[in-house]
Amino acid sequence: MTARVTLRPQSAVDAAQLADGKRALVQDAAWASVTGALSGGVVLVAFALSLGAGPLTIGLLAAIPFLAQAAQLPAILLTERLRERKRIGVPLLMVARSLIMLLALLPFLPVQWPRLAVLVAFQLGISLLGSMAACAINSWFHQLLPAEGLGAFFAKRLIVASVLACAGTLGVGLLVDHPPLGDARVAYALAFVGAALAGYASCYFLARTPEPRMPDHGTPGSLIAMLRRPFHDPNFRRLLTVLGAWNLATNLAAPFLTVYLIQQLGYGLTTVTALWVASQLANALTLYIWGRLSDRLSNKAILAVALPTYFLCTLGLVFSDMSARYDVQLTLICLLHVVMGAASGGIGLATGNLGLKLAPRDQGTAYLAAIGLVSAAAGGVAPIAGGALAQAFSANELSVIVRWVSLAGTSDVSVVRFAHWEFLFALSAMLGIYVMHALSRIQEGDEYSERRVIQELGLEALRTVNHLSSIGGVLGGVFPFERISQGLAKLPRRRRVMVHRPVQQLARRLFFRRRTGTRGGSRGRP
């Protein structure tokens, strides 16, 4: 059954239409990720640096998508009054993608023109339109998609998006380092044109997704009254605290990682995009595992493992510039990118599921908009503050030196050194401690220990390797468990029970042993 392209909601969505809609949403995410890869992230930062941008400008460009979330305030009222979310979201995204198309002209403007100001203004317009569209689309998805299997569906959607984003970003890196006609401006122009075309394709598939009619809750109340509800919900307020602290901690340093790699370490854009691709591939390869764990365990338990891992890697960036050997330094940075990519996949999936899970189903617009507003406030302040701090720390250095004095002479060893961008990485890791504290106060339901999550993660990874490895048969052939089940089936029932109980007890001792104490607000489960 082929979904018909229409912008009007329908009274009911049957199972076949829902299945078609899910397939269309995967296509939408795929093309939208190409748009983001070709016109944002690493490519946008490199383009701004080519125009002469400083730390404050980079921080402002990173803050704009968050500050633009304020546009969700009028979008809430528009959505509640018009009650046709597809007619709001799709046209707004079409206009935003048209602005990206116009960015292709920016590299060819005369140098004396305020090209950086034009870039900032266009990014502001694109982000405002995207924010208003996201408010309507999030409410639409919240009502359309059932809670069962939500983690697995979004994991599949994110996997496809991540793979295509990797290909697009790596392609732009190669294009800029080896530009057509020897002119990098042509490379950036082609990237923006490709981003706009991919964005149009994304809008087409989004328009094919069915939209159920919004339930009627009477006359819509005031905007302040609508936004007051999620902040008066104690448990949802704790989630907003976690998301705000997370955005503050990560966006203090993350937007400047590309600048750090290009300016301080001297890497080319191809190397930087390859590192980004390594991070996204790790993200994509682990999203399936995170999705299964999210459905099986809890989102809070996943965050209790992924958050510390991410912030430890952020702290590890401080030590990446200490090695004098290029190959050792690049290997360390690549390893940090891979681990951070895997951890951020779990964080993004779990926080998104938590927001959908804790929001009342009939009040999704206001609750999900509250998440956007809190993330906007924290994520908007953090990059600007980070840019100001980076500019202040540009001529400063803090070193911890160990001096050895003997009769043969004196030698100094620098143990730790903070210079310029490393200050931001250290501050980000320190703020991560509060994020983990705030997480412990959320009530999601059943609590699972970190050990249980790590065990399940290892088992899922083993299953995945067994499916993908060329020697996968060895893993299953070391101990043929299927023969036990076949043999048990042939035994009389009494003897079957006598054999089966020791096997169960052994499995419990090895993998699912109950913890005797608590740690970090979580308890073990069998």
C-alpha cells in the first residue's frame, strides 16, 4: 500500500498506514541527515573559519540552533489553534531548505561584504523555521507512534541517518581538500546545493507520513498555563534539570572540537571529517544495541553507564596534545571519538525516549516544547560562554610539572597541561558530575544496576559480533547449547527438571546475580 501525499490529518490511522508511515519516516531521517551533514556541523565550522570567524562567532553559530528554540512558544499556540501539524511543519521546512540553497552564493560575495554577518543571519532564519516546524512535528510523532518498540524504531531510524551523514560529511571533507577548479568556494557551494536538494527529498517523505487528527481538549488555554504543566510535574521537572545540565556541559566544549583539531593540532578537513565519521559509525553500530537495551531494561540505566563514559572521554581530550608523535596522538583522538560516539548514541536515544515516556500522551505538545525550551536556554548560553572563555584563555596555560633533581642534573616532566581549548574540555567534564547526580533523582519505573546494563550490553555485542563475524560459527560451536535443549526435549519430564535446575542456577550466578547493596540510587535485579 502506497501512502498518499497529503497535508491534511485523518481521523484514524490503520496498521498498514502506520507501517508505511514508519518507512517514510526512515527515509525522511536519511535525507534530513544528509542535509545536516552537508550544511552544518563540521562543514559549517570549517566554512566559518575560512571566512575568518573567531571563537565568539563560532560560539554564536553553535548557540543559534538552541536560542531559536524560543520560536516554539508561538508555534505551540499555532499548533493548538490550527490543529494541522503537517500543514505547519512541512512548508516551514521547505522554506528553511530554500535558505540553505541561497547559502551557495555566499562564498562568492566580495571580501569587503559582511559575509560572516550574512552567514549568522541565514543560520538564524534556518534555525527559527526548523524550530517552529519541530514543535508541530514532535507532537505529531508523539501521537502517531505507539510506545511499544519505540526504542528499536528510533534506533533503526538513527542508524540509517548516521550512515548517510557519515558518507556526506566525509565526501565534503574530500571535496574541500581537493576542490573543483582548485577553488574551495566551489566545494562549499556544491555542498550547500546538495544539502538543499536532500532537504527537499526529506520534506517529500515527511509529507507521505500519515497524521492522526489531534484530540479535542476544548478551547486552548493560555501559553503560560500550557507551559506551566510540565514544570509543575515533579518527575518531569527532574528530567528537564538533567537535559538542561547535559546541554550546558556538552555545548560548553563540543562546538569547539573542530576548531581545536584544525587550528591547534593542525589537521586538515579530511582528517577532521574522518574522525567525525568514526564517531558516527560507532554511534550507528551501537544504536541497535542501545535500542534493544532501552526496550528491555530502562533508559535511566543506560544513561547511568553512557554519561560517565562520555565525560571521561571529554576529559581525555585534555591529554591528547601531550604526545609528540603524530601517529600516537591521532590514534588516541580517534579512540576517544569512537567511544564518545558510542556513548552519545545511548545518551541521545535514552533521553529522547525518556521525554516521550514521561510526557502525558494527551499533552505532548506542551511537554515536549518544555524540553526544547530548557535545552535552548542551556545550549544557547553554553557555546557563547565557551567562546568567551576560549578567547580569554587563548594566551594562558596551566601546567603541572614534576622536577627531578640529582647530581647528574635536573629534568622536568610536564604531567598535565591546560592551554586554550583544553580548559573548556576540563570544565565540561567537571559539569558532567552534576549531570550524573541529577539523573539519579529521576523515577522511570524499575531500577537496574550499572552492572546489569554492562552485562546486557556485552551479551548484545556478542550476539551482534556472532552475526557479523566471519568466524561467527566458532562462537556458537564452542558449546552447542542447542544440543542441550534437544536432549532435554527427549528426557522424561522428571529427569528434565533435575537437569534444567542446575543449568538455571549456574546462569543466574554467572550473569544475573542479585546485588546485595545499592549504588548510585539503583538496585540489582535478577
